[in-house]
Amino acid sequence: MTTHRPREQSFGRWISLLHRDFITYVTREYEHLGIGPGQFLLLAELYIEDGLSQEELTERARIDKANTARGLGRLEREGYVRRERDQADRRVNRVFLTPKAMTVQDEFSAVLNRWTEILTAGFSDDERVAMLDGLQRLARNADANVRGAREES
């Protein structure tokens, strides 16, 4: 039998609160660039690896195909990405950053770095490393559970 944890000890509650605060922060900080919460994950993945397929973006951002298509549509309208058919497989759309996206990359990254600084204010370097390790382990556990549940259904 599992014992009930008080609200203050619930990992899910704190992760949810952090996520909502992060979305509020990102919305405010990227608003002047025309980048919303539905687009920044896609742009972040493309800054890591340009030319990903829509399917790869969906997988890496862990969002559904419809949200990927909507997000890319907005990024395209704002001039940050362009989509091209893959030359080897015409069924695949590849997504590429535009020169406009490259001009805002430093600002884009600075916003995310500031959020990390906000979250880790008062933490020692060792605490930051331990926290990042713990968060990565939580994410792997969650991903394994969600993927396992998807594969079973």
C-alpha cells in the first residue's frame, strides 16, 4: 500500500508549478519576437540541430504532431523557419532556420540562461550539478513510463 504524501512533498506538484511559471516567463520574454510557448521548444531543438524533420521535432519536443504543425506554421509566418521536402524522401518535410532566426539566437539563449540563473539562485555549483542530475533522472524515468504505456496500448 502506498502512503499518501502531503502536497508539499509531491514532486509532480512542484514540477507542475515550475512548468507554469516557466511558460509565463517564456511568454513574456519572447513576446516581442513573436515566439510563443508553442514555438520556443521547436526553435530550441532547431538551434541544436538545424534541418530536422517534422517527425523528429515532434519526438524531441515531446509534443503531438498537430501542435508541431501549428507551431511551425507560426514560426514560418514570423519568418524564423522554412520547410522543404526532403530530396531523398519526398514524404518528409525538413525544417530549417532562416537568417532571421540566426539573428535572435543569442537573445533566445540568454532568456533560457536567465531562467536557469533565476531557478538556481543561492545554489552552490555542486548543488546545481546534483539538481541537474536529479532532474535528468526524473525525466528519463517519466519518459520510460510514458513510452512503456504508449507501447502497451
